[in-house]
Amino acid sequence: MPSDVESAMESLILVFHRYASEEGGYYTVSRDKLKQLMKTELPSYLQAQKDPAVIDKMMKDLDASGGGQINFEQFFCLIAGFSISCEKAYQMKLKKTKKKIMPSELETAMESLITVFHRYASKQGRSGTLSRRELRELMENELSNFLKSQQDATAIDKIMRDLDTNGDGQVDFEEFVSLVVGLSIACEQCYQMHMKNVAKK
């Protein structure tokens, strides 16, 4: 059974592919599909926007090549930004307790990442960050399949060094999201290969 983090990663991949189309061997989301995705998956964000051109601005920021399409990495950058903003609100205790509608699959995935992070970040030491021990526990419980696939006993130490960009010996939520981004991109590439194999049959 997948962990909460693995389920969130899977949801992010599936939501992207629900709106993506294949062109030239790559899966991308067009501006119109991004708008549809945002209306369906993040309706509360769109409703809160005062600028009717917000989708166009997002697309311009994400679409580095100017081709009118975004790939999974660019999509995940958008979702990572939303998740980081939501996590900051979570830390400030601004999280709303009353929800009038069921959250979308994407909102649920983002919330899972925040909840899992704080489940482990509040166990010892500084609240809101993961120590090396907390990171190890999170990875052993939430990303055990990834850890088992590593042939390196020092994998967690290496991951900690890579994630701890400010060198404080702690991993904050932004640093944690970069781990999830990297793993999700690798998983999405496997998903694409799987989809191509299925289509060939």
C-alpha cells in the first residue's frame, strides 16, 4: 500500500496526464487545458483571483520556450509554489477548518504533502523543519520503496546534504518539496514510458 507521500506524487502525475496531450513524444498541457485544470482542480485559487488574465500570466511564467505548452516539470513548479504558499498559511494557523466543498485530487495531494511534512517535523527540535533523524524516519515510512531501491547505505546523508541548501542542518518545507519534485519527475518519466508501451500493444 502506498504511503501518503507516494499517493500524493501519484495524484500529481495522474492529474497532469488527465489534461496533457502527447506531441513529439512529450506530454504537455496547453494554455486552454491549464485553464481547465485550474478551474477543476484548484477552483478556490481561481475564484480568489481578481485578475482575469491570471492563467495567461502563469503560462508566460512557466512556458520558458514560448511554445504555448508546459511539461510536467513546469507544472510541478507551479504546484510546488502553491504548496509552499499553503504550507506558510498552515504554519501561521490560517488553515480554514470549514470546507464547504470536497477538495479536488490536486488539493488533496498538496494537503497530504504539507500534513506529512509537519507530522515528522514536529517530533523533535525545531518545529517546522526536519532534522536528519526526522528526515530518515519520514523517508523510511513514506518513501520506503525509494529507499529500498538505493544501493547506498549513506543515501539519507547524501539527500540531507543536497536538500539542506542553507546549511543549517535542517530541512524546511521548501527544501522537502524539492525532494518530492525530483522523485515525482522521475516517476512521471516512468509513467510516460509505461503509457507508450501500453499504446504500442
